[in-house]
Amino acid sequence: MRNKKPPFEITNQIIDRVAEIAELVGRLTVSSPLSSNPTLRRANRIRTIHGSLAIEQNTLTLEQVTTVLNGEHVLAPPKDIAEVKNAYEIYERLEELDPYSVDDLLTAHGIMTRGLVEESGMFRTRPVGVVDSEGHVLHFGTLPQYVPDLVLELLDWVKTSEVHMLIRSCVFHYELELIHPFADGNGRVGRLWHTLLLSKWNPAFAWLPVESIIHDRQPEYYAAINASNDAGESTVFIEFMLSAIKASLIETIKTSDGMSDGKMDKATLRWRKIEEFLKTHDYIMNADVRELCGVSAATANRILAGLVLDGNLIKVHLGRHWKYILLQK
């Protein structure tokens, strides 16, 4: 059994990142429509789910994840579709979860892996080696008989430690991956729990797509885990995760500023053109969007899918084509 406090150092870089993140959270809380904008929250939640699952080789694109969560049919492996639905269900229940409860951790794993793994909602009963995408063994997970006590000890440390929650949540994320308490789904549950812990520090984190940033920096994510494994402490991983959190906040603030201060980004400009077109037409089609916005058919599809997701348009099948009509609010 290890010491109660997991091994890590608080470096100058970590202190700087915590201060920067605290300042960005303050700006976000003052200026962001996150708390009052369900459209932005849902879009971020979908990016979160897509990012976290894509790290685990889920094949669905962001557009396909959106389509699945809109209740529409997607041609994709049933396992990948089930992963999306399960992940969405548990992220939607984030506020109900107690971040220090073993039972809630197991419940979350049960929902995340429902119908997908044999030992769903329970700690693994067999030894396991953790491998990277190329099949190299990164480390061997804790022997199964020690898993429950170590997870309990880790949750107790997170609950009682006086270290800043930004740091504590990163340590938990790393240590959970090291223990590797589940037969499958450790990464997904670790990232979910990281978000949960952060959301208890500041509710805005429930809607920040940190997982999407991790997905964009996947090689760095694994390199940080490997470096921490080699060092026998989570310092490098903490530094990486804080940089990902900072990047996610900066991106969200930029999006919020574009929505709230009158500066029109590309997406807003395109929507204005489409909105203008629909004042004189009953519906709009892919070809119309291509012409209006000067984009390819694939980009036009993405624009239209986004506007359906945002609740601006409704997709209907009229004649032999898909057409999009304005949602009357």
C-alpha cells in the first residue's frame, strides 16, 4: 500500500497555471453565456463526449455523435453508438454524482460501459497490463485484490486534502489510471471524474470540453502519463492537464465573446446569411448554403447539422431531398 498522499510536486509552472486558470474562470463567469445558453452548453457537451470516446478509438465523427444524440440513425458499429449514448447519459447526470463516493464511481462506470463489458459497474477481478495504441506495455495495473482499498484511499485523499482542487483533480485522474481499477473504461471514467471534481470547484467546468482539448493533444496526453510513470509521481501529468484546462477556457471565452460582444465570427456570419435567405424562402437546401457561403457540399452539411443541433433549423424530408426550415420560437 502506498502513502495516503499520492506523490507529486507543486512546481512554479503549476502555481502559475492555477493562477491563470483562476483568472480565466473569473472572466468566464462574468462574461460567458454558458450558464444561460443551453445551445452552447449542449454543443460543448457533445464535443466533450466525442473527444473522450475518440481517445479510446471510437470511430464516430463529431457530426455522427450529434446525429446519434438527436435520435437519428447513423451507419456505424453498434458498440460505438452504444458508447455515445452511455457517455451522454452519465454526463447528463453529473450534478447528481458525489465525487468522493465509491458507489457513485461504480455507478458511473456501470452506465458508461453498460452492455459493452462483462465487468460493468464493478472493480476488475483479474490482473491487467496497460498498453498504448502500438501495443507497448506502459505499466501493470494494481493487483485486483488491492484495487478497492486503493480507490477508497484515493477518494479519501481527494476529499480531505487542502491542495487546490485544480491540482487535486489532476492527481486523481493520474492515480486512477495508474490503479486501473476497471477491466475497461478507465480512461473514460477518469476524464469524467476529473470534470466532476472540477465542477464542484466551479460549476462552469461541467460544460467545458476539456476532453476535446485532450483529444487534440492525444500524443502529449500519453507522453505525460508515461513521463509520470517513469518518474514515479504525477507532476508532469498535472502540468499537462492544467495546460489543457487553460486552453479549453481560452477557447470557450473566445466563443462566448463572439456570441456576446457583437463581433461576428464565421459561424455567426453564415447563420445571418441563412436567416436572411429564409425571410424570402420557405426552406433552404445544401445547394443554397454552398452558394450563399461559398463552401463545399460537405461543409454545407456540417453547417446545417450544427444549426439543427443549435435549435435554429428543423430538418425535414420533402420530395427527394432534405430541406431545412426555420424553427419558430
